[in-house]
Amino acid sequence: MRPVRLSVVTAATALAALTAVTGCADKSDSKASSGGSGSIQVTAKDDSCSVSKKSFPSGHVELAVENKGSRVTEVELLFPDDRIVTERENLGPSTSAKITAEVKAGSYEIACIPGMKGDGIRQKVTVTGGTAARRSPEMDAAVAGYRKYAQEQADATLPKVKVFTDAVRAGDLEAAKNAFALSRVGWERTEPVAESFGDIDPKTDTRADGLEAGQKWTGWHALEKQLWQDKKLGSDATPLADQLDKDLADWQQRVGKAEITPTSMANGAKELLDEVASGKVTGEEDRYSHTDLSDFKANVEGAQQAYELLKPIASKNDPALTTELDKQFTAIGTLLDKYRSTSSPDGFVSYDKVTKAQRKELSNGVNALAEPLSKLAAAVTK
Amino acid sequence: MDEQTNSSSPSRRSLLGWGGAGLALGAAAAGGTVAALRDGGDDSAAPAADTGAAVAFHGPHQAGIATAVQDRLHFASFDVTTEDRAELVQLLKDWTRAAERLTAGSTIGEGAFGGIDEAPPDDTGEAVGLRPSRLTLTVGFGPGLFAKGRFGLEGQRPAALADLPKFPGDNLDPARSGGDLCVQACADDPQVAVHAIRNLARIGFGKVAIRWSQLGFGKTSSTTPDAQTPRNLFGFKDGTVNISGTDTKTLDDHVWVPEKDGPGWMTGGSYLVARRISMRIEIWDRTGLKEQEDVFGRDKGEGAAYGKAHERDAPNLKALPPTSHVRLAHPDTNNGARLLRRGYSFTDGTDGLGRLDAGLFFLAYQRDIRDAFIPVQTRLARTDALNEYIQHVGSAVFAIPPGVRDKDDWWGRALMS
């Protein structure tokens, strides 16, 4: 991470339909509806999700949710790109709840998610009034795909982090060292999204040089230093491990609400290469463990994922660019493959074994990819 | 989209940077002040007397060789990273078109601002508002380009592009030596030269990668003999007997490759030897005046050879100490071998031992490396009294193709076609 970051999440003023809204879930009735539409009944069952109205005016919206199924469910009001407007989780069988939100005009979906896993059962709804800016369905699909990817990465990361933090709590240095790099992969793949929350990254991924005066050092790298440099765990290792679990659980919860746009996806892909260029290639990111190549690979994979989702749009506007990007993503993959190691827990050689000349070759590869990647945002918005 | 970007504060990393970059910008910025305070130098009688003017890019020879020497240098050596000949050709075409614009004082592509919000501007922008500043861009091809199995050019390597032998005293750093391609950017404004290299490097990402680069200030040679010879960091006027940029006969005899030399694609071209020469200036500065003068064979004030009154008076070599630099380097000592020199001083920060990392970035153009630089340097390396105070730490040779003739021509076309 960098001490100060550009935010991948931005105020989408141009896309009125996607601007900030506030949501809250409440057991009781909240404010009177300014939309004057009364509440919308949402009935969630194990195999269906029915809504009493498919169209309602913008403004204050209230969803009266009832779970008539046999499983715990979750109900969400979603933007077309799957960003959550408001949600209610852990709704047990035969319970009801009211969810309210200020909603602008546009297309939305209501989702009931029995078992609280997956995309759930969806109903398209329209919020009327005003003129809503619209994004093309291709763009919404790209953003939805990326959000899904970011969520999957977060979901898959938590158990891997727990292997790491459990080993720390157990005082098992070797097991902790083996689990360290693997616990970072999902985070590194989706770092721009994680960083967009502003408050999580400084707690989880700050390096020693990124600390402000008086800032307490927490997160992966604080433990990395104990494991590799101090070669023993300090008295604060367990609290640090607990904190990392907690902060990353917070990240996992918030991915769904991150505001993602095609532009921010493209810029996020470029930022991932910036991360590689400024931290991994130099060996500064994982300076104690030298597991930089694992992070490097994850950054590139995350960038490639965003790119692949945007490619259908970008290739129409700038086919030469996507041809070049395909080539350079392949080239950097080939280059990284030279450093694979079966004897290393994360699958890559230790970065302190990578010579200056090899680092330059890697850096050249990063430049070769990052330069065309910096043109992706424009190719998506043309 | 209204993408908010909070500018990030410079991190420690951005200050550390890659060896040269941070220093280079600092040096260039500092140099600007120096340039403004300097005397007019040798431009008073130069064809392009106006230091802000543009130098013609097209012609039978590349600009930046016989051109009246500008105040500043940014030299870059590149490795070609692509293995695709067509990509290399495209790069040379793209570079040529960019160089036409840059030397005319125009921006790259669609400019430095005013484009769409989401796209990084085509031009990096730091030369906006600056004049062309007599920018010249000179391209060269290193030996690696002709290696077997690379681009099918193995039969095209000129014999005159000779690998240099190891000279006694050489302490060459591979990281500051060699390269497949070079670009010499000379300008009267350091920012203009840096801007040019930076933008060409950017155009080249994915096809070429900078191998090493060198900033230079304070030209140490002139190609305008009616002007005073500039001084090097030893405080001496050296390179007095340089080839004049208007002396077409000498240029034809010693600098430009004639058709009969071959290969055909080099006709009108030249050969460049670049040497990064570190100067032990602190030791030099503790040396008595007499010894300093004996080392060069000139007096320090006027720059006249021993026994002469004026800087440009032809030296009587026998009157000079046998190991003096002037005597050993003089054409008369070297079977008439002559080099067109365009060297620059440099200071690249400090060496970590409380001394300046300073020296001379020596650039010499010639018709055939085997007949010029190699014999001269062989002699100098053996006995030059100056060797006590210098060390060659970087080295490269390049074939300099002929000039770009017009808007349809491009650097190296005759080689690649």
C-alpha cells in the first residue's frame, strides 16, 4: 500500500442514478415516507422473492420484509451494477423487518438470498421521477462482474487469514510464515477496492515507513516483521492477529457497498500495476519475508480480471489497445512463471534471490503493461 | 464521471526513486539557473545564434553532430525488449514522427492537456511554454541490434562499428555501458532535453527499456572554432582542435561515412563512442598549478599550448611534456586521426565518500572507430598523465545512421528495409 492513496471510489456526480444514498434497516417504522408510496412488501421464501410493487416514486422508500421461508435470509436493494443500496441480513424464518433508504430515480433490483449465499432471487424494480442518467447494460455487467469477483476474493481470503492468525495465536512461527503470503492474495488482487474504504488499508497493510508519528502499527506487515526479522512473536502478536481478523471481516462486509464504475475499474487496474511498480519490484512491500512475487502476481491477476470484464467495451472502441494489453498480460505472466518454485509455500522464489538485472527485467515488463493499461479508462468511456 | 483524485503526498519511495531519475530532475532544475547566468558561450557566431530557435530535423546527416554544440545534454541508451522486427520498425517510425514535433517545439500527439479526463495526456507537459531551444535528437544503433538471431540484421553490422578493446585503467560498469539503441538529446534548455528523452522512453515502453542515461551540462567542446573553447571540470580548455561544424571537407574526411566505406545504409552516417569518464576532482584540486598545466600541456588561463601565446595557436608538440594530454591526443601524434567531440560535464550527486560524482561524458563522432577512437585511446590509456585523475567507468559504441530526409523517411529506414 501507499501512505496516501488515490481513491478508486469516487463521487459519481455525472451518474445521478448512482449517487450516494443512505440506507438503514430498522425493526420499527422509521420516518414517514416522502415518496408517499407507502411501503413495499417483500416476501422472501426459500425459492421465491415477491414484491408488492415493481415501480415506485423516488425519495424515501420503505421495504417491509417478511421471511416466509425455512432458512435464514438476506434482503438487498441493489443498483443495476450490484452495488448495495441497503440491506438486511440474518433475517430468521418467520421474522419481519423494515428497511428504508433514500433512493433516486433509476433501475434497481430487490434480492432475497435464502441461506445468505450467492446472488439470490432477483426482482427488477423501477424508481420513477426525475431524469436518471443511465449506464449501458454492458457497463453494468462489467461492474457487477467485478464486484462479484471482489466479493469472492474477500470471502476466500478470510479463512486463509484465519490459518495465518491461528498460527500466530498458537505461537507456531513456521506455520504462520507459511500462511503469510497466501493470506494476502485475495487482498492484493482487489487492493483498490479495499483501499477505497480509506480506513481499512492503514490498519491492515501499512508498512513501517508508512506510519505517521504516533500511529500504532497493526496488520500483516507488523506480524511479518516479528516472524522474519525478530524471529519471535511479541506480546502484542495475539492482539495484532485478532485485529487483523476483525479488520478484514469489516472489509468483507463492505465490498458490496463499494462504489465501482467502469472508469474506477480501469483506473484500479492501472493502480494495481502502480502498486507493483512502486512496492513489489523494489522489494519494499514484503521486506522481511521477501514474498513480493506472490503479491506481484496477485496484483497482476486483479488488474487482468478488471481488464477482461471491460474488454468487450474497450475492444469496440480501441481494438489496437486490447490487442496490446492481451499481449502484455501474457508477457508478464510468462515472466513471472520464471520465478515459480515448488518448494516455497506461496509458489514463488524469495525476492531477495532475484538479482538486480532480473528485477530490471520485471520492471521493464511492468512498464510495458502499465503504459497501455493507463489508456484503458479512456477506451471504456469513449 | 467525476473521478476525484486526491494528490498523494510524496512517499519516501518517490524520493528514493531509481538511481538517476530523482537526481536527474534535481540537476536539471538546478542547472537552469546556471544556464541563465552563463556567458553567451559560442553561440554568438553559430548558425543558430538564437538559443531558443529550432534546428532543422531533416537533412542528409542527423542533426546533433555538426550542429553548434548546445548547452545541455540528456543521453539515453536503450535495450530493445521486443523480439519482433515489425515492432522495432514501428518504434523507429513513431520516434521519428515524435522527434520532428519535439525538435520543432511542438507537443507529442494531442498535447499535454485539454484531452479527455480519463486518459493520461499524450505529452508529459513539462516543456509547454518553453521554446525549441535548439533541441536536436540523434539516434544510434548499438552492436546488439546486429546480433545473430535477433532482427535478421547480422549481415548489416558495419565493420567500422568495432567493439572496443579493454583499455588499461578501464573500470567499466556494465549498468552504464552498452545498449541496442541510443538517443542523444542536446538543447540549450535542460528541461527541453529531458522532456524529449522522457517522452521517447514513454513511447517505447514494451518495445525498449532505458538501460542507462546521462545528464550533461557545460559543453566541454565546441564545433564553432571562432568561439572560446569551453572549460572542463578540471578548469582547462580542452578539445581546442575540434572539428568545426562548417568545415565540410574535414567532416567528409573524418566524420561522415562515405558511400565507398559501406555498408550502403550508413552512407551519410557516423560512428559514436560514448565514454563516461569519472574525474577525481578533489585530488586534482590539490594538485599544484604547474603539475596541472604539465598534465594538459597548456596554460590554465589562456589555454595556449606550451610555448604559444594564444589558445588556438597550433601546438609545437615537441615543446609539450611527453605524457601531456594534448601531445598524446593530437592528430599529429595519431597518424592524423581526428574525432568530432561533443562531450559534456556531469555531476551525478555524490559518491558516498564525501566527494562529488563528477566527470566528463565524452562523446566522439568519427568515420571509423577502428581508425580514430581506438588508436587514440590506446595511446592515451597507456601514458596519458591525466590517467592519475580520471577513470573510464562507462562505455558504448553506436552506428549513427544518416539523417531523416523528409516527412516520409524515418530513422534507420535504409537498414530496416
